[in-house]
Amino acid sequence: MNIEGLDYNTQREKLVLPEYGREIQCMVDYAVAVPDKAERQRCATAIVGIMKRMVPQDKGNAGYEQKLWDHLALMSNFQLDIDWPYDISGAQRMKNKPEPMAYPMKDIPVRHYGNMLFELFEKLKTMPEGKSRAELVRMTANQMKRNLVQWSHGSAENAKVASDLERFTDGAIQIDPDQFKFEKVDAKDFEQRTAVKRKKRP
């Protein structure tokens, strides 16, 4: 909907650095268009002074001044002809977006156990009997139970853990669910953690 006299941000040119706001961008655009170099220099210095007041919390950081002048260069699209007090050649790197990181997706039979547990299953398949394997079995089985409690609405039968452990280790690890010492897992603990996380969200 277009209403005469109203100017919407969605209809304006996209800001280079939105954190500084449109007013600063307008100041930069004005400075670029100033014909006199000495006046452009004064404008640039004044703009950086205002930027300093906008982010006083960064004042003690290393390279604080350099960063502000780099930002000024970016907002002017490197068109501001002044005597720069810092080398702004590195600002171009800030302009270029990093390549997206590849997310490691692995095909696992059930998502609720997660990739880490399946790595443990693979390790247990070939691990020789002894104290080390017994300890790893204990840790793995208890983590499986915690995962089941967390993702299965509190349903985590010991027999289910024993069955899955045998299944995903190709029969290498077999435990008696009636004799194995499982750690006590309370579904309320996970509910409380979730509630705390929700409270912390802005």
C-alpha cells in the first residue's frame, strides 16, 4: 500500500551496516558528495566521533579506532576521498561474506540417540573385554537412557536400552536389564532445564 507522504524503510535502499542506523548512512552519503576535500575530511572525522558515542562499550577493545574507520569506508562503498588515518584495505575482507560451512549430516538409524552414541556403538563392536569396555558400556547405556527420557516423554524402559545396545553393536554388547546398574534418571530434571532455558530467552 502506497500512501503519499509516507516513506517506508522497505522502500529505501538497504543499509550497509544497519547497526549504525539510516542517519549515519545519510551523513556518510553527504560526506561523499562534498566537493571540497578539507570539508570531506572534517565530515568524516565528525561522523566517526558520533559512531564512537554510539558504541562506547567497545572503546577498550584492540583496534577500536581502526574498526570505526573501516566501517566508514564500507558505508561509503570506498568512495570517500579523504586522507584515511588508518589502512582501510582490510575493510574489504569484512564486506565479503564467509562461505557457508558444510553441516555434517550422517545417516543414523534413530535420531534420538544422536551421532555420538552411534560412534560409541561402533567402538564397542571391536573393543576387547575388560574394565575399559565395561566402563564404556556403563556410560553408553546410561546416556542412552537419558536420551530416551529426554526425547520419549519420560518413557525409557531398561529393557529397551538393553535391546537397542545389543542391536546397534551387532550383538557384541549384551546386558541384563535386571542386573545392570542404571543411574536414576528423572524426566522432571529435563523439564526443569527446558523451563530455565525458556526463561533466559529475551
